Amino acid sequence: MTIPLDINDLMRLFNGLFQETENTLLMAGDDEPIYLPADDQHAQHRLIFAHGFYESALHEISHWCIAGPERRKLVDFGYWYEPDGRSAQQQRAFEQVEVKPQAVEWILSEACGRRFYVSTDNLNGDSAAVESGLARFRQAVWVQACHYLEHGLPPRAEVLKKALLDYYQRQSLFGVHLFAPERI
């Protein structure tokens, strides 16, 4: 039996795991995703994903799972973001920051039965530069995912992975065989 992916289920799972322990809520937003730390108006950190998209939620969760305590005190974990249309140099810097979160996202995606696709997030950039870097980026994400599978995920990602495997009843389906380079 396959359980359909419903964003409300993901929010319920995440918030059930982390609202109390990490003072963090996963929330659907209308526009761009953003992480907002607790402040004078909001007692809890808010991890806001775009347009109710399941994949956006998994991506933002992946960044949150990697961010350490100091980064979680900063808006968007203190990361810079260059908009679409990045130069080749800006694109390489973006990809370096994205390898670990996208590897975590791939593992979480497989834990809930969702196909994962890497994202270079630069549709208006120099197409030749984006395309030439895509194979290298895919390889880097695959290598990082294999490292996590062998040595363990960051702790919050591991907790969520186990919860997703349980909820979606995928324990017997999940394994290293899902993480082949041609599947990314």
C-alpha cells in the first residue's frame, strides 16, 4: 500500500518531532521559502516553504537539518542568495553550499517515496555554464548522499528520516540501492 504524499502529513510529522524539542515550526508560505528565527513577535522559529510544495518543504527542512545552533539564530541561516541568472563563478559557489542539503533532501525524499531531482536553481543563467556544471554537481550530491548513508545523517535529519520511513511504511523498500548516480 502506498500512502499518498500530503504536505499536511509532513508538517504534522515535522512539528510533532521538532516543535517542542527545537522550538521550530514547519509552515506553508505563499512566496519564497525562508527561515525566520524566533523574535519578539514570534516565540518559535519558523521554517516556511514555498506555495505548499512538498519538495520545497523537504528542501528547506534539509537546510535546517544541517544548520548548527548559531546559524539557526539567523534569518535564512545567514546564507546569501544570488537570484536566478548567476554567473558561472556564482553558480559554482551556490552549488558548493547546496551539495549537503540536496544530499539530505534526496535521502528524505526516498524515505517518503518521492523521486528526487537535483536543482541548480539557475534557469536564466548561462545555459552552457549551468549544463557543464550539472554533471559535476550531480556527482557531488551522490557522493555526499553515499557518505551520509555510510556514516550517518545529521541528527535531526536522521530522526525525520526514521519518522518518514515509519509513516510511509517504507523501511523494507529503503536502502542504498535507491542511491545510484543514474537516479539523480
